[in-house]
Amino acid sequence: MAIESLPTAVLFFAGAALLIMLPQGRLRAALLLAVPVLAAWQVWTLPFGDHVQVNFFGLDLELMRVDKLSRIFALIFSLAAFLGNLYAWHVRDTVQQVSALLYAGAAIGAVFAGDLITLFFYWEGTAIASVFLIWARRTEGAYHTGMRYLIVQISSGVILLAGAVLYYRETGSLAFEHMELGSPGTWLIFIAFGIKAAFPLLHNWLQDAYPAATVTGTVILSSFTTKLAIYSLARGFAGTEILIYIGAVMTLFPIFYAVIENDLRRVLAYSLNNQLGFMVVGIGIGTELALNGTAAHAVAHILYKSLLFMSVGAVLFRTGTAKGSELGGLYKTMPLTMIFCVVGAAAISAFPLFSGFVTKSLILSASAKEHYYIIWAILLFASAGVFHHSGIKIPYFAFFAHDSGKRPKEAPLHMLLAMGLTAFLSIFIGVYPEPLYALLPYEVSYDSYTATHVITQLQLLFFSALAFTVLMRTRIYPPELRSVNLDADWSYRRLLPNIIRAVANTVSKIWAANSAFWHRTISTVISRLYNSHGPEGRIAQVWPTGSMVLWIAILLGVTLIVNFLS
Amino acid sequence: MRGNNEEHHARFFASFSLAISAVMGIAFASNMFTLFVFYEILTLSTYPLVAHKGTPEAIRGARTYLGILLGTSIGFQLLAVIWTYSITGTLDFTKGGILEGHIAGPAVAVLLALYAFGIGKAALMPFHRWLPAAMVAPTPVSALLHAVAVVKAGVFTMLKVGIYIFGIDFLAETGASEWLMWLAAYSIIAASVIAMTKDNLKARLAYSTISQLSYITLGMALATSMGALGGGMHIAMHAMGKITLFMAAGSIYVATHKTNISQMNGLGKIMPITYGAFFIGALSIIGLPPLGGSWSKWLLILGAADTGQWVMIGVLMVSSLLNVAYLLSIIGRGFFLPLPEGVPTKVTESPLLVWLPPAITAFGTLLLFFYAGVLQEFLMPIVSGY
Amino acid sequence: MSEHRTEDDSDFSAIARLFLWVDDKKKVDRFVYGLYGACALLFGADFLYHKHTYVPVENIPGFYALYGFIMCALLVIAAKGLRIILKRPEDYYAPMDVETEDYPEDQMERLNHGD
């Protein structure tokens, strides 16, 4: 079969099927690496255009729409799958291996979807496949967290389906193209994307679920779902102004939570949320520069965020905890992990020569150029904030701070390799962004390394570091504490169950009282009837005459009443 | 059956065959009277199946079963059939319906109510109690009752009445089915909510069935061709998915003698095929790709969109989520929570003939996704051509 | 962990030893002074080159420096305030989340340095 006529997603699904047949061990782990490589090669060699059309159930489905936007996302997804699987080389859990492949495949399938139905299919596919990475922790907490995650993800899917149906009825088309927000259909699609993109108030599934997944599962989870949503927003709603404000709020509020959060993987989940905000702003601005910024930032972000999750995951893998309050001083025995973590931290903080620097600036420049000054100021604040909590807090509390006395062994070789490769790419993009720029949806004529940009960025970062240092030394900085911080999920984890319980109790009490009343009444009537009419009853003793007299009496009474009334 | 060492095989299989032939009779009936007769035969022939175990509990369940089904069919359905005949002079199933021009005003809604409640097998609330009551039956019977023959006979009759007695256009013009739509929507949500509270696996599946049957009633009550088509397709999709679930439940019972979900932690590890089949069946019921159930849901949502009934779209969406909550939680528990202490973690599937059927039907739901187009062409004649 | 014998710096790899200064208060102080110096230099740099600006406020000398410092300080203080409202015990949602659970032993390789 010609490779063009095979959707890339099918490569992953076939890989998953093949995987089950292979014996557990290196062969499987190697297959897990080979599939993304093959997929990336296929995507790379495919010419632009629509490659696979099927008519299905009376619908024309477009499975492989390859253009610049979908190609860059498919490539980075393949790369992320490769790095994630390399990091998970030691995993011998079939469930996790299969779901990693299906999940990546579904995400890539969704990126290439040319119509809303195909998008919906893969959209739900990512939800189903990914929940196993959370459940695979195999604890009660992970089971409950997985259920919450699944319900949120599937609701995103059904909302997308409903939106697609309404959109179909409005326009007669199912093609997944640019949409104007306004009709019920487009709003539903927008909200469906928004759930997966972790819009404010719809975001909590992310911070809830990612820290609950397995060590390797979190790395894989962090790459796909949210970036698929970013891709979909960029495809469908570029230039939608409301996204600018949504994105700005998204960059802002997670950084406050990140400062006081103890679980370092949840800190990263908050900062992931914050980074998505930058991309959403870029989509909202919708100029060529902004969209390039979004795509570029998604690529850089997938890499450094994976890298950070990998390094914290390695710590969890060796010590059994990822909580800031339990860690510290690990640099002594895990120096390489520490260095990779610092590279990831530098990249997310957008230090010059690291990937975030050359990608985030596209979005910031776009916001300034389009005169969104307030937004620009918010993004600048969020940049400083992200340096604060991801750039400094993560490496500092895990590897330095007060010595926890833990002396774990350095991360295993395959983890170091995966981290090393990702760190290399993060630096490579930062130093030499041209290859990345060439892949972006539009022409790039942007130079990040101007004197102004480098100096202002360094000023921002150094003074943020200064603030951290001063606050640390004056002991104003809030210490890491074992705690849970309430977020919007409180509404459905506490408030809603409480309301339901209260309502259910009231209803069942009324119900019980009601049925008890009727039960009593009917029993009384029956027992009275039984007393008078039963075999032992008074009337039965003189059965024929007695009952006849009664009936005649009743009849007379009724006649009398009727007489009076008429 | 044999796996559980149960008795009275002859009576069991005789009734079983009789029930199947009654279903065939319903399927091929060309007029409402024939259908009614076979409908009653089906009720009577399945009664011994429900009471099969002979325990007081089984007898009580069977009495509820018989009482509701016979009571509604004679009390309402027969009345409706006679009424229909008296005003139209015919009971033949005719494209576009036979009632148009013979009846008008609120009487249409009343007649529809007599039919809708008279078809107790469609388990429309509040005449749904017989279904959970019949849970006492052995598992193959449950599969037959809840997934295929009996309930499908009910909703099939419902569709027949909607399409061939009333006619979709007539329903749409008079708006007579609007209350039925709301009732079906209520049934969908309420039964799902009740299903969530049930710990007994078969009871949960029974309430899930009540909810899913109302999808089909809803499809008819939407009074659009897409809705009717979706309803018709959902008969097949739900049958395949739900029979998988019931047979998987039976397989779990045969292998472990467990009936309650809270006792089923970790069983997926020792019964991977059964649980795998259950997982696929559950996904199809929820309406997720790549399984058959997604198409019928798609058509139903299209139908709801055609009538501008936003609330119905919402109901279908919420129902999907409730399905996720009460079906996939079983999978999560089965595969990912630890087995109770002392249970060896080696694969101990039920006998081949017990786990193979659900595996086959699970595969069937997958095929139905890819061959839904064939099914659609098959169903197309019922809604087109007038 | 080595509570019974004193740790020797040579226990650690060469890379780790490059960072041992962080345990020495004086050297940390020296590092912090270095940071102060770098900040001062960067602040001063604003007066030495021509800034290409898009946003009016960018022209304020040391804008990025001041903005970074002030906003980060505010961020931390605000977050600290939020903690008063939002903080709950770790088992607040237990057993419905993983917060109080140990990470399963069989999914990690808990090894110590030198194992």
C-alpha cells in the first residue's frame, strides 16, 4: 500500500496491535520507539494536500489534511511520543504501552482531521486512551481521579459532537475550517476546545489528573491533549478576540497557585496551564506573527514541559515523592537530572539561548504590535511569574533548598538519555531557531536576538530572581507545606456532591414519610374491611343477609344524597 | 446455564425457543393485530424463564414482570388497537400512517399515550419496574430480556406504531408526540441516575437498558426522519452492546459468583477477555467511536437538531456522561484496583463457551461501526418515500 | 542515607561536587552579591544603548527590571495571602485523590546513591 493512503494514526494503531503480540521486553520497548520515528518520517515526506478521503455513512470524511499547520503539530507529537517512550523504556506494563501508542496516534489523527466528525472520533480517542495512563497507577485515589478526568474529557467530546451537529445544520458543511463565533454550534465547538485547552474555570481536570498519573504517564499526558486543543483553536478560531482575554486570564491565575502548591508535578501542571495561556492569546490576536508564535511556542513548550516533567518524574521514581516539602539537596546524587531540570527551567523561563526565548517573544511582540498593551503587560508579568515558580521553584526545592537527607541514585540511563535529548533540543531551538521557523505556518521575518530583546529579557529575569532571593532571605517566601489548595474543582468535588446529597436526603425522607402514610392508611382500611367482611368478620357470620342489608343501606344512602342534591 | 449446574433444562429451552419465535412473529407482523398477539405470546413464554430459579424471590419478580406487561398491554394497548380499528377500519402497517384524517386534536395525544404506555416492553417510565424485577432470571435470559428480544420487541412496536400507524409527518404536524419526547428524556436521565446508585451489576445494567430504550422512543417522538432512523439504528446498536455487557456480567458470575460491583475490584486482571469485551460494549453504549453506538447517537442528535430541540441534545449529551460514570467505573475498578486479599492473581477466565460469546458480540459492535452504512440503507425505506 | 558515618564530598560525582558551594553559607552570600551586581549592571545597561520599543512604558529606564521585581514580589505576597483562604489539610479530598497516598513501590526503583 502506498504510504500516502495510510493515515498516520493507523501506523500507531497497528503498532499497538503488533505490540500486544510481541513478548514483554526490549523488543516491545524498541517498537515503541520505532513507531513514532516511522510516523515522523511519513509526515515529513508527505506532500501538502488532502490524502485520504473516505465516504462513510453518507459523510465525506477527510482523514489526512496535511498543511503547514497540521504538519508541525504532527511532527512535534511524533517527537514527543518518541521521547516519552524512550523515557518509559523500563515500563513493563502493557496497558501503559498500548495506551501511549493509541493516545499519540489519536492525537495525530485529530491534527490531520479535515472534518469535524473525524476530529470528534479522534478527540474521544485521546480521552479514552489517556485515562489508562492515570489509572495505571493502580491506587484508589488514581481510580477516582481517572474517573473525574474521563468525565471531563468525554464531556468535551460530546459537546464537540453536539456543536458539530448544529454547525452542520447551520452551514450544511462538516469541514473543519475557520469558524466565526456566534451561532450555538460554533459556541459549543469553542467550549469543547476550551475544556481540553484548560480555559479558566474549565481547567481543573489538568491539575487534578496530571500529578495522579504514573511517572511516565504524566510525561506523555503533558504533550498531547492540551496542545491538540491549541491546534484546534488555531485552526478554527484564529483571530477570535475573546481568546485574547481568556488567554490573558489563563496566563495569570495559575501562577498564584503554582507559588503555594507543594506537589511539584502539580506546580508544573499549573505552569502548563499558564503556558497554554500564551498560545491562546496568540490565537486570539490571529496575525501571521501571532499564529507563528503559537505554533512555535507549542513546539518549544512540548519539549521543555516534557523535560521538566521527566526530571521531576525521575525524582519521584527514585524517592517516591514529588512534594517540595519532602525534597531538597538532591543535586548531590542526581546532578545530571538536576542539570536537565535547570535546562528545562531556563527554557520555560525564556532565557536567551533557550527555546522559550525565541518562541514566546513572537507572541509578546504580536500583542505589542497590535496595541494590546494591557495584555502585553499581563503576559510580561506572567513571564516573570513563570520564571519564578517553574524556573526557580522547581529546581530549587527539588535539588537544593534545605537538605532532605535523601541520597537517591541518579536516574536510570534511558531516562537520562531522554532528558538529555530533550534538553539538547531545547537549547538547539534557542540557539538556532531557523529550522523551527521554517516549519511554521507563515513566513517568518523575525529576529529574537536583538540587543533590546536580550537585555530587557535578562533584566526581567534577573530582577525576578532578585525578588525571589530577597523574599527567601527575609523568610517572606511561603514555605512548602503539605496541603491541598482549593481551586475551581471544589465546586464539583465538594459543593455539588453536598448539594446532591442534601437534595437526595430530603427527597428520600419525604418519599419515605409519604409512602409510610399511604402504607398505614391502606393497611388500616384493609384490616377494617377484613374485620367486618373477612371470614371471621361480623358481617360474614350472617353472610347473605348481613351483606345484603349493608349494600341496601349503602344504596339507600346514595339515593338519599342524590335526591338531596338534585 | 450448564456452567452453573442449573435444573429444568427442557422447560428452559422450550420457553426460550417459543420466545424467539414470538419475536420473529412480531418482527414480521404486517398489521397491528398480529403484532399484538405475538406480543402477548412473548410475554407469556418468557414468564417461565424469569421464574426459572423457582425461589420465592424469582416467583415474586416474575409476577411483577407478568403483571406489568400483561396489565399495560391489555389495559392500554388493546384499547388503543380497538380504537384505531374503530376509526380507521384497518390495522395494516402503512407507510405514512393510517390515522391521518381520522382523528384530530387532543385525541391524537391520548391515543399515542395509550400506545406508549401500552407497550410496557419499551420500559418507558413509570412502567419500567418489570425490567429490574426480572433481574432474578438466569444470565442468558437477562441477556435475552434486556438486550435483545423482549425490550427490543417493545421499542420495535413503538417505532412501528410511530411510523406506520401514526406516521412521522402526522405526529410532527399535530405535535402529539411532544409530551412523549419529554417523558422519554426524563426516562433517559432518571434511569441513568438510578443506575449509578445500583451496586448489583445486573440491576445497573437493567436501569441502563431502561435509559437506552428511551433513546429509541425519543427517536420516534422527535417525529423527524433522522430521529426515527436513529431510533431504528439504536435498536441494533444497543442490542449488540448490551448483550455484550450482560454476557460479560454472566461470565463474571460464572467464574467468581460475584454480583456486586463493589466486590469486583481487580477482577479484570484475572478475566481480561471478559473485561475487555465489557469495556468495548460499554464504549458502544456510551456512543464512542469506533463502535456502533456512536452512529445511532449521531443520528438522534441530528434528529433533535432538526426539530430545534436543544434540550434533547443536552439530554443525549448528559446521558453519555452518566453512562461513562456508571459503566466505565466498573472497568476502572476491574483493571486497576487491587484484588481483595487472598485471591490469586492468575488468569482464571470462565469456560470457553461463556467468555467467547461476549468477545464475539464485542467484535460485532466494532463491525457495526464500519458497516453502519449497510444498516442505514436497510432502514432507509421506513423513513423515506413519502 | 548515611546517618552513621559522616558524608565525604568525594562520595559524589565530579559534577555534583561543582555545586557543593551551595551548602556553604559564605559562598552562597558571595553568589547573592554576584546576583546583586549583575542586576545593577543590567539596570545600568538601559542607559547605554538605544531601545527599540513598541509600548510607551518600555521607554522608562529600567522598566523591565522594576516591573520584574515588583510584580514578582507582589505575586508572592498575594499568593501567600491566598493560602490563608485556600489552604486545606492534605487529606481534604481523601480517599478520592492521590494526595495522601504513597506512590506504589512496585512502579518505582527506589535506589540510594551507591546502590
